[in-house]
Amino acid sequence: MVLDRLAREAATAKDDLILVHGAGSFGHILAEKYSLHKGYHDDSQLEGVAEVQRDVRGLNLMVVDALREAGARPISIPPGIAVKFSGGMLRELDVDLFKEYLRLRMIPVTFGDVVLDDTWRFSICSGDDLMLELSRVFRPTKSIFVADVDGVFTGDPKAKGKGELLREIRTEDVGKVNLSMRSGADVTGGLEGKLRKMFEAAGHAGESWILNGLVAGRLKDAIAGKSFVGTRVVA
């Protein structure tokens, strides 16, 4: 199983590690169905809030279990207890919570979820929101985004004639990328939103990369500082 292998590769990290995972099909499909990314408009959405929170916690439990099986010491930090949102934007992160677990030499694991919002009543907190804020606070030596493609391409990486893999991407290179590419439901801004957050996160990290987690060994090599196929994101 890909998750089990990625957990084993993540567990090879010798330094402090914070792991953020997205919601994927566990959250995006229902979030889009109930328009949760637009905030509250009527009580019919509340069933969706409950379903999404249940489903993404199920996914988080799978990630935590895989890390434990790999010999790591993960601790789940649901966004609902660590972030404050206002008007659809992350305004505050309880960084002390992460710091305390890191001092215990544990791996904080947080994830994309639906959270309370003091203006919209609830919002979607994406994994990319968390990656950006954690990068801003902790200034990591590496910020690694794991995807199902080799990196950022000039065309659709899943289509015939997929275009060229960009081994490095800067803000001025965004015009080379087909930003219309999508993979299923996405309520967090698609590729354009992800790239925007990645560029910001890269400004706070020693290195920032996007790589293919479906290829064995790439995450492990990235963590170890070895050569691998991927796209380096430069602020």
C-alpha cells in the first residue's frame, strides 16, 4: 500500500518532522457538494460539516496507524483545536502545541479539515494553508509537497503529450504552466492555489519541493538530501 510505504520513508527522517496531509476524496467531494468552502448559508450544510469531519479523521487515523507501524511516534493534531479562521482565512495557529510535541520527539500530524470561522461560521482549512503557516513559523530546512505526479509540468502530466517537467519553478515561470489542470473535486483553489501557497512556503524554507509519492524512494531521498526527480519551488 502506498500509504504504508510513504510512512516508512517519512519515518527515516533524523530531524524534527511535522507531517501535513490533505483530505483528498475523503473531504473535497462532500465539501464541494455542500459548498462548505463558501461558509454557512443554511442548516442543510451542517450534515456535510459532520460528514467531512468524520471522514477526514478516518483518513488521519490511517496515516497515524501507518506511521506507528513504521516505528515512528505520531500524534494527531486536528486543525479544529489548533487554528482560528476568519472570513475564510487562517488567522492564528497554536504553534506551542506543535512545539511541545516536537520537544517530546514526536511527529505532529495535522490535516485539511472543516473548521470554525468567526465570520463565516465554518471554513475549509486546507493542508496547503497549514503548510504555509507552519513554514512561516518553523522555518524548516525543507518543505516537501508529495503528489501523484513527478512535479510541475508545462502541460497536463496525466495526458498524452504531457509537456515538459520543470525541474525548478519560480514565480515568473507560472505562465508556462497549464493552471486549468484539475484532478477531481477541489475546493481549495486547484493547481493555481497550490502553487501560490507553495511559493509563499518556499520563502520561509531552506528548500521547497514537489515530488511523486507513487514512485518508491523519492520521499526518502528528498528527506536524506539525495538526488531525485521532482520540481524545486523557488520563492
